[in-house]
Amino acid sequence: MANPFRRKPQADMIGDTRPSWHLHRYLQGSANLFEENRLLKVAIAGLFGITAVLGTVIYTSHQNARTVIVPFGADGDLYVTGNKPSETYLRAITFNIVGLAGTYSAYSADRQFQELLRIAHPSAYNGLRDSLSRLLDELGNNPTLSIATYIRGDQPVTWTGSEILVPVEKVRVIGGVIRKFRGNLRIRYALENGRFWLTALQEENFSADIR
């Protein structure tokens, strides 16, 4: 016979474990998960911070990097720091450009102009090529024509971060007739990642030497 006074199991019991114990385990697990997520966020933020600092250091180092360029037979301090060339570098590049663009004949012009186009900036390449092609056409029509250009020693060569102004004397010989002219050759340039680019060549204020 069943005992009428036997206590029935309580409805909120699960086996022998009370629901409060499960709630406690759930809250503890959630707290651990939130703590792990917080640490992960801190680690990610720190990683981004380190990446940003390293990127700034690398960029600064790149801007201050010195590119040393010493052509065969040349000497002196020919270098570019970031996008700033040394004074000796600018002198050397000026001398080379004046020689290639200003001293030529029907025999040598094509080769020299091709060499000059190698340093032409892509944005200026077509315009410079067309100008040089017109000079080649003139030489084709006048095979005895030759031009010699010299940097004048009585006037200073000046430059900025984007152009070089060169006082020059040009000697034009055709059919045994010699004429001299004086003026300025303006060389516009750009430096990108330590590389020199020619962006424009312009002759200015040329007049016949009456001496």
C-alpha cells in the first residue's frame, strides 16, 4: 500500500540538480566568453596599432632613403634622398640633357633623341617625341645642318624642385654659314621614387649674338 504521506518530487527539480546550478554555469561560461572576446579585441587593436606604426616608419624610411646613382666614368655625390636630388646630381643630369638635346647633326640626332626619350615622363612622352621628330625632319631637309649648344660660364644655372634654367649659347652651322644665339633652356622635371623624369624642354629668349 502506497504511503499517503510520501512527499512528491518538486516540479522544479531536474534529476537531483536545481535549475539555479545550470543558470550559474551558463552565466560563468558567458562571462568567460565575453572576457575572451574582450582580450581578442584588445589583441586585434594592438596589432592594428603596431601595423600603423610600422607603416609610418617604413614610409618615413622610404622618403629618407638615399638612392646612389654613379654612371660609368662619373664621380662625385650623385644621389637622390627621397625625391630630393643632390646638387651634383642636378649638374650631371643638366649637362647630359643639354648635350643630348642641344648638340647634334644629321648623323647623330636620331640616336641622341632616342636616348633622351628614355627619360621622358609618360605624360610628356608624346609631346616631346613630336617636337624631336620635327627636328629630325629639318635635318632630313638640310643634311649639312649641325647644332652645338654650350652652357654659358658667365651666367649661373638655377634650379627649383621641378625645373632647371640653363643659360646657353647655341652655334648653328649650315652650308658653311655659322650663326650664334644666346638664350635659356628650361628643363622641367619630376622625381618619382628616386627616378628622374623629363617633363618638358623649352627654349626661351634666344637672340643672335651680334659680337
